[in-house]
Amino acid sequence: MAASPTQILQALPTGAQIQASVTGIQPPPAAGQPPLPMGLQPLPGGGVAIQASVVGRTAAGQPLLQTPAGLVTVQGAQGLPLGSGVTLGLSPEALRGLEALARGGQPTALPQAATVPGGLGRQWPALQEALAQLAQVNPALAQSVLQSAIPQPGPQLAGALLFVMAAMRGGDLRGLLGDSAVRTLGGRDGRTPLIGRLSDDMGRMSRDAPDSSGQEWRGYYLPMFDGQQLQQIRLFMRGPNDEGEGGEEGGGQGHRFLIDLDLSRLGALQLDGLARKDRLDLIVRTHRRLPMEVRRDIDTLFIETAEQVGLKGQVSFQSTPHFPPLPFVDKSETIEIHGEVEA
């Protein structure tokens, strides 16, 4: 009988090091509120999410986390307030490696991760830290920033993404978060390290690069709050190729776009679209087959939205264990922000 993730983690020797992705950070609960929950949650594909709470710090300033499997320290995540909630993601490969280590063997080597520009990972540590600080000082302001500045799933998502992209192009941190938030985070001179990291992130959020066929893509890496934690939307856009994408039906011209994201309920998701003249076609990719009612809702929303703007087209669904590769990657930095976790 296979060991459960809890049994695997509890069987690790003291001082064991594992690789995990910091997939979520929640601010401490308000006074009088119960502590944030702890637990282990299965992830699509066989991984596991560890919900932990910051209960202290080591002498080196590393946060000490209470988990269902005991206390762990996380390297590279200084500055988290006591009581903060931290979610650590373990991939299936990492979990298998830990099982081997718990049995006295050697952990399996993890595959090399894909990459994105400038070290900007799938999560937003600087933005998460900013929201946590605002929540401590001014909870109402933190909530306002979360609702007005951070895109969220829903009918207004497209407009919110355009707002973030516009602020990003101008490097306008105040335009994105608002004057009050920047003043609160920036201190007297407005030049705190956190403000610097936020500004650096904005500078890395867009990139032009050719794909393997030489076609020019523009990539955007945008934050989104899915109702539970900050996620990253990876948006890629490309103009018509030399051969006229879409053939005669679309007039020989077409604009490609690809949206790649992870949702807490549906898991990894890709929206692959082709816009041609008065037609829009969309492919929705997931690792697991979507329930029929979800597919029906997406199809209805697509048709209604297309009709409102005078477009024809169709939406199709694909379930596949492996998505097509993203249009481009940068070899300089890893896509996942891995923390070294010591049990």
C-alpha cells in the first residue's frame, strides 16, 4: 500500500532538504479571528499542496512554518509576518523523490523547469508581500487594491488585463496600485526595497521574442487573483504570419493569441485563439476533461460575447497530459520560484 503524503513527510530525516514551490501567501488573520487552516490538498496530476502557517523565525531570519507534518524552515522567503499563511506546492516528481529519501534512498532528480523573462516566476512574491504589509497597516486599503488593481476571473477580466498592461508599459506603479498604497509601502522617501522589487517586476512583465519559426511574439506576464491566491496569466500575441494564417476563409490574415494560466479549481488551462477579420476561433486546453456543464457554460459565454461584438466562430475543447510549448522561453531564469524546505 502506497504511503500517504503525510506519512512520507513525517518519515523524512531531520535536516532533509526538498524542493517546493511557494504557490500562495495569505496575510495574517485580523485580531480575534481564528488562525489560518493547515492541511494537505491533492493537486491535479498527483502533486500535493501543503498549507502552513508562519510561527517564528530562525536566527538567520528564515520563516519557521508549522505544517501537518511538523516544523519546516524555508530559505529565500524572509519578511513574512507571524501568522501568515503559506502554501507550498510539491510536484509528483518531488513527492516521489521524498518517498525514496524517507525510505533511506536517494531522491530522484527533478526535471529542468521551463523559463520566463528576467526571473519572473509564476507567483508574485513582491506583490504578495505588498498586499500582506497593506493588510497589516490598512486592511481596507489592501482590499481596495486587490479588488481594483488585480485582475480577477469574470466578465471584467479582459478590461482589467488591459488596465494592467497599460500601467506596465509606462512603468507606472502608482497608476497600478494607487497613490495611497505606494505612499504606505514606500515610507518617507518612497524608496524602500519592496518598492524597488515591485518596480523591477513591472519592468519584466513584457517581452518580445521570436518563436522557433521566426515569427515575432509579444509576451505579457500578468497577475490575477483567483479568489484564493495570486496567480500568473501568461499572455502571448502574434500578428499574421508570412503565409497568411487561417487561409482564404479568414482573408489570409489572422492574429494568434495564447493565454496560459493555472486555476485553483480547474488546474492548468490554455486558451489558444485565432482572430481573423470577422471570425474568432478558440481552443480551450486542460489536462483533465472538463465537466459537460462547464464546457456548456464556456460555449454559451463564447457565443454570446462573439455575437455582441459581431463575430462568428466556434470554441473547441482539448484534454491532453502535455500542452504545446509556450511561444518562447528565456534560458536565464527558472519559471518556478523554488524554496529550499528543511524538515
